[in-house]
Amino acid sequence: MNIKNKTYKSIVSGIGASLPQEVVTNKDLSMRMDTSEEWIEERTGIKERRIASKGETTSSLGTDAAQIAIDNSGLKNSDIDLIILATATPDNTFPASATLIQSSLGIERGYAYDMQAVCSGFVFAVEAADNAIKAGNIKNALVIGSETFSRILDWDDRATCVLFGDGAGAMVLSASSEDTNRGVLSNHLHSDGRYKDLLYVDGGPSTTNNVGYLRMDGKGVFKHAVQNLSSAIIEAIEYNNIAIEDIDWFVPHQANIRILEAVSKKVGLSRDKVIITVDKHANTSAASIPLALYDAVQKDKIKKGDLVLLEAMGGGFSWGSTLIRW
């Protein structure tokens, strides 16, 4: 499809989410390891998380979230030209789990691929879809963040295993040629491989022949997260020539309540404008932003015309922000 005769913007036309059935509370974890409900919540803001069962996978959760997003957009599955799946936990090394979702949705056209930028994956995927739409190459893009991080956790390491959960969220971006200020206004992405040893998985096909487990230097990640996320927010504010007060909703990657609070304080953003779901989802990596978006839309917080700022940082390090007029 080539629609290059016009100038297009990427409009959010649908949003969806899917969570595993099993809820694991802090109390549940305190019964299997040396920790307590209070210790986890005080340090992370997390009260519970969802854990995928044997029959629930990154692609199955992503498919469910995607179908809800498409249904909410008013489109048909066959209208989707592009699927980008942001994930660090694909079903298989290959093929791309995005193609499994494409098949599950009954889509036989367009193209699909995985995006790997860990917790920043969703904003990276939004930027890629936005560029494809603006280039006139596609009309409707399905952007998904789906993770089963429970499969790469060391459940004997309480410093990491209590932080993460599983889930999926999806967004449909559609091309619009209308003279409107709605849509994706800007994307600002960064990475710096010098800090790869602060957050990584100690395995992979080319190094250890196995999947490995997530490893993290919590203090090191916290320091860089606050600095990098704050700078990405300011970058979006300055690029669009607006003030922090103009932001209606701030939808951050749900990593840790202390990081969210520290970043909000650093940039001067009211906590009342921050969408927080880390308490019930924990850190779902690339799925956390679309899960939070869906939750906010379902609760009638985010409405048409609102100025919404997304931000995330993940292993790599990778980080970035996206500003959207809803």
C-alpha cells in the first residue's frame, strides 16, 4: 500500500490489554522466600502481579490484547498493515512472535516483526510505526507490548523476582490526513551500551545456549533511570514548545514507585497526573505502558484531546519518550 500523495499523522484509534489469570500477591511470595509483604510494597509500590500459566505465552497474551485494540478501533483485522511486537521474552528465538500474532488474528497481508529494546520497547515500537505511517507506507499499525518475564526470573533472587510480572497491551495507530493537532507529536529515543552490565539476562543462543536469568544492579539502574527519564521528558517538552503543566497525563514505564516519584519531582510534574498501575501489575517491561494506558482509558481518565506523555527506560540502556495528543 502506497499512500504517499498526502501528509499523514498517526492517530491513536484503539487500545487493548490482556493479563494472565493467576494473581500472585506479596503475601504469596513471602511464603516461599525470605521477604515480607511490607518490605516489597515499601520499596517498590508493588502489591501483586500476574504470572503466566503454562498455556499462556507472549504471543497468546499479545493476540488477546491486540484483538481488543482492533475491536475498540472500529477496524477489521484485515485492515492492519503492520504489526510490531515489543518484547524481550518471545515465544521462540525465531520466527518473530509478531508473526504468530499475525497468524492468530487471521491476517494474511502486511508485515510483522519483533522489536527488542526491553522496557523501552513500546515507545521504540510506536516510533517505528509512526514513521511508517508518516512515510505513507501503511495506513493502520498494531503496536503491541507483551512479556512473560516470569520465565526469565531467578525465583531464588528476591531482589529481582518480586519486581516483575506478565501481561500484554496493544495500541492501533491509524493514518489521518485531517487538519488536527491529534496524534503522535514527537518521539525521542536513546541508547547507551556502556551500562549493559547493570541490567541484563545472563544467557542467550550465541553465548550460553540457554535463556538465562535476569540480573540487575538496582542502585545503578535507579540512578540512571531518574536522570535519563527526566531528560527524555524535558526533551519532549522543549521540542514541542510546551510547559510541563500542559501535560494532562504522564504514563511512565511502571518499574518502581520510587523511580516514578523521583522523576515526577525532578521535572515538576504533579503526582495527580501520573498514571500508576505498578501496584497491581508490577514491572511488565514493554507491556507496562500500554497496560497503564488501557487502564486509564477504561477508567475515563484519558480522553480525546488530552496531551499524554509516555516514557520508559530499559536494559541496554535504552530510553525514550513519546508525546501524543489523544
